[in-house]
Amino acid sequence: MNNPVFQFFSKVKINPLFWLIIGLSIITGHFREIILLFLAVFIHEMGHYAGAHLFQWRVKKIELFPFGGVAEVEEHGNRPFREEVIVTLLGPVQHLWLMLAAFFLFQLGWWNPQDFEWFIKMNVTLLVFNLLPVWPLDGGKLMFAAAASIFPFKKAHTVFLLTSFSIMLILFFSFLPRDPLHLNLWLVTIFLGVSHYIEWKRRQFVFLRFLMSRIADDRRSGWLTKPIHVPSDAALYDVISLFRKGVRHFIVIQASETNRIVEEKQVLNMFFSSNQVRCAIGHLFR
């Protein structure tokens, strides 16, 4: 079925931690609060999905956590910067209209002051938290997109993860002295730490997917074209590591006599079809 609403529901998974929180909330009599939290997180992810559907992104899974959601997409770093920013921001902006709707309900007398204040605080917390520049939060995705617009993709990914992990530690140790036994602080930090560890271990895999998608995906309208100048003794892998997101390259191999120009696709095909990734590019393209 091609109905986008049905497709969205079919991709949504609720993390076991969220089920635990839901169960505890029901037992302790906080059923209404957990329903409102679930609704806010759900609408947040619907915003992301709407943007992904608009740009025809391939969404594999959407997992809901108590503090937000994580969408797993099959777009491997070659989507336009503009699309990534829009899809990422369409999640957090949902909290703005939710708070506005709550304000109108409060003004109409349909919501008491205590519930209104709690709902506003919850949405502000979700909004601010998700915009933190930490992986895999929305703010982290924006920071990675910004890094990829400055550095080659491989370097951007490494620099971003190191920066993101450092920010996470700074935030954790800043809040820890205030309440060392705060369960949510520990749970969120553990989740973010594990996410960083997994993404760090997957660095090479992420880079290879980025390269493979450049071969398979011909949707490159609006891409800049930039040369990469390398000496003839540069290793093929080192040349590939200079590829940038959103940029179509051609390789200028500098030699003592004449320069040789090689198309990006030729270099990528050589990279994936040969076992000579450490071989000098001047030797491979003579």
C-alpha cells in the first residue's frame, strides 16, 4: 500500500525502554502524562517522515524513545544540504505548534494551569534536547551536515563524532554534580554513549556506503563540480578520502610531464573492483 500514513505506521517501532516507562507510568498513575509525551514524540517523528516523504527519501525504520525518536534512512550522505536541514528541522518545529495549540486550549479554559505548564515544559525540554549538537539527535545531524559542507566526507564524519562525544561529556559532567543519582541523566547519557560507540565502529562502513551511493545514484542536479589535484604517487584510498558530499569531482593526476584527468566514476569503479586501494593512482591510470 502506497498510502504515506500507512507506510509511516508500518515503520514505527517503540523502544523497549519506552515500553518500560509507559508501564511504570500506568502503575504510578501518570497515564495522562505518558500519553501526552508519547503523542509529542510521535508527532515529532511524523514531522521528520513528512519531510523525508516530500524529498522521496527511503525510510527504513523509526524508533521511538522517551526523549524523542531516531529515524533510520537508506540515504547514505549524498542528499543535498538543503534537504537534510529541512528534514531534520521538521521534527523539532512540531513542538512549536503543539505549544501554540496548548496555549489556545488554555485560553479557552479547556486546560488547567498545572497541566498547561507541564505540557509546555515537556515540549520545551524535547525541543531543546533534540537540538543539542550531539549524535544521533537532530542538532547532531545538523552539525554533521555542516561539517560535511566544510570537510571531505570521511574527515567530516570523524571530526563530527569526536566533537559530538566531547560535547556529550561536557554536558554530562556539567549536570552530574546537581543530581548524581538522576536516573534520566544516566539513561540518556548511556544511550548517547552507546550510539557514539556504534557509529564510531561503523565509520568505514558509513564511508563505503557513501562511495557506493555515488555510483548508483544519478540524482546529482545542482551539484558543484570541483577538481581534486593529487600527485601521481598518491594512494587510491587517500584520493577517495578527499571526496566531498554534494560535489561531483574529477581527479587531476599531476605528473612531471603532463597532467592526466580522470572522472570520479572511473576512480570509484577502480576502488571497488580492484584490490589495489593502496596503489599509487598514477600507476593505476597511466
